Amino acid sequence: MAEGVGRHSRHAADRRRRSRLWPFLLSLVLVVAAVAGGLALHRSSQNQDAAANAGTSTPTIDLAARSAAVDQVLKRRSQAVLTGNEQEFVADVDPANTKLVARQRVLFTNLRQFGFAKLAYQQLAQQYDDTIAQKYGPSTYLVAVAMEYQLRGIDLVPVRAMLGYTFSRRANGTWMLVSDSDLDQRLPRGSHQEAWDFGPVLVKRAPRVLVVVDQGQDALATKFVTMSQNAVQAVSTNWPGGWNGSGLVIALDQKVVRGADYTQPKNAEDALAMATWVYRTLPGEVTGEGERADSYVVVNPNNRDKVDTRTLAHEFTHVATAPYGPYAPRWLVEGSATYVEFLHMPGQNDLAIPQYRQDVRTKYLAKATGLPPDATFFDHADSSYPLSWLALDYLFTRFGGTEVGTLYRELASLGSTQKDRDRIMLEHIGMTEAGLFRALKAAAAA
């Protein structure tokens, strides 16, 4: 049985005012990257620390010894997670800070559920804050930390996230963790907002699928596992060249996770889910944008009951293409995901694609003057998504999946300027973006 396409409305009011128009899914990809005013990674130096210590009566700190001692603390914590030793995990946490100890115990329990194949913490660079130093004393050591990990059966390669830790030296010369949140406002957006960083969670797995919900929401976890399995199968079957990755879905009650912010009015109302990037190297480490490994999908708790297999297939297409690079035009990114979303889907009725194609041509293409531009794509999502789908429908039909997949890879990795985009498109399909739009017009008129 065929259904109408575009079952997800971007604006609830549109269903009443324009009931004859196709409503469309708004699926946003949130850029989890460094923002203006974010973390400045200052390099520690003997001179800086000597100057800091000169104004106090505290003996000069041996920087090499401190670094080695903190490395050991971080190593003990990662090994404790891998081996299941909770006491070892909290052994270096300030025992006087009972709230921090309690949060760390919850964190440990959460981390244990995820199934890490690899886990390590690495010091990046010391940070400086007089207010924090005054709070904890002259030995305060505020440092950015990279959490490098690989979830078993989910991450194809090790990935990295950023944290900020505050350490202080005990009277016996050892170092203890006194805060894990002092740097949060200076870290890249989405840092210290992983699924394990909030309250107690429940993790449920299936082959190539991991779902995270709040503790006690077993039925919700089961529902999302089933939908995720079907969506993974659909993307693996339909994306050019196949896809051997996995889907991680976060469906917590928490409204800000991994930088996906569902407290913002437009996101809270419109978005069903967001694919948030996961990095092999963090922004600024190797490249300014960071090197992407894949994405984790964060579901909007306000619209959780509207998410279905097609929604997740859309987001998993973003997951599949995330490693290609950051430069693909938005119409290609969202058009590809919507194209896969609308194909045959396990457990879903087939959609009335021929009728939808004609409706898009009549209602949107006829009024358009070009493909949806990156800068205003989401400002006009009601037309941007269907026009992007129409472009991909044309490309898949005329050139085939292999060519579309190759085009996507090259545009994502090399298409950083309009000149580069035009060159790549001419090489692969013999037309620029402007030429593709003219081809869509010609096909509609034929």
C-alpha cells in the first residue's frame, strides 16, 4: 500500500492552514564544533607556571612530575571502566566533595553499560583561571582532556571527545580530581554532554545498533532498537556501495545532548532528531573542522512519539556520509538523506513517489530560481527539503547510485569553494549546480 510522502510537518500550524500541501520532515544536522569564544588551548610552559608560583609561598611544582601523576590518575580511571572497578574509578576523586563523588559513581555505572572496546584519557593543555585557582588553592591544575574511545560494534575507528578536569595536590603530594565541570563553558559546543554525562541511563543493544534511554524506560528502548535495526538495514541496502556502519540513537528526556539543543524554540517545535558529529580528531587538532568518523543521532524528547523507521533512516544516511568530509552542499546532504528515507522501508508502507514528484515540481520547482542555497536552507525548509529530494531523485535516475555516491564523496572532501563544486560536478555529471537546476526544470516540462 502506498502512502503520501512527507508525513512529518515542520510547523504544526501548517497542517491546519495548508492541509493539501505535503508536510515535510525537518531533520537538522547539528555542527558540533568549536565556537567563537570557546576553548583556547594554551600550552603549558615552565615560565608560565614559575610566574604563577612566584607570588605564593607554595613550593614550585615539578611540572613533569605533575604531568606524570595526572596521567596515572587518568589511566586508572579508564582502566577502572574497562575492568569494572568502581572503587578505583573514584579513588582519585576529592572525598570531601560528596556531590562530585556521587556524580562520578553514576558516570561509572553509565559508562560500563556502553561496552567500550577502547578507552583512554589524554591531557591536552593547561588552562588558567584565577577564580578557580583561588577556590581550590595555589596547586590548582585546570586541564583540557581528550577522551578517546571506541564503542564495541558501533564505532569503526577510535573517536575523541573533549572534557575539562580540575586537579589539586593533596598534602601527601598525590593529585585528586576536584571538579569535572569548571571548563565546560570554554570547551567546544557539545562537550561534556555525552549520553553518559547526565543521570542514570539504560543502554540496549542489537547487532549494529545501540540505543540510550533514561533508566526505567525499557519499552521505549525496545521500540527504538526495532526501528533502528530496520533503518540500518534500509541504509545498508540503499546507499551506494552499501554501508557497514552502525546506528547509535540517544532518546533521553534531557533536552541538550551532544550540542543538540531542544530548548531552542525552533528546534523544540520542528526537529525530530539530529545527527551530531563524532570525530576521529577534534576540531583544531589536525584540521580546523576536525576529521569526522560518523555521527550519533539525538532524538528530540518533545517529538519522540513522531519518530519512526523512516526518520532514523534519514539520520543514519547522515551517519553513513559523515566520514566523507564537511564540504558537500546542503541540498546534496539533505537530499540524499530524504531520498533514502522515502525508499522502500522494512515495516513501513511504500510511499506514492510519482505523485510526490509531480507535486514538488508544481508547488516548489515552478517558483524556485535555483537549488536551495546553504546559507538559507533551513530558513525555507518547507521548500528546501522537497527540492533537494527532487535533485537527488533526478541524479539517481539519470546517473545511477555509483556515480551519485562518488560525486558526494568528492564534493564532501574537496568542494570547499563554489569553483571546486563546479569543477567536481562537471567532471562527474557534466553540469554545475546551475546546470542541474536547469535540468530539473527541463525534466518537469517534458
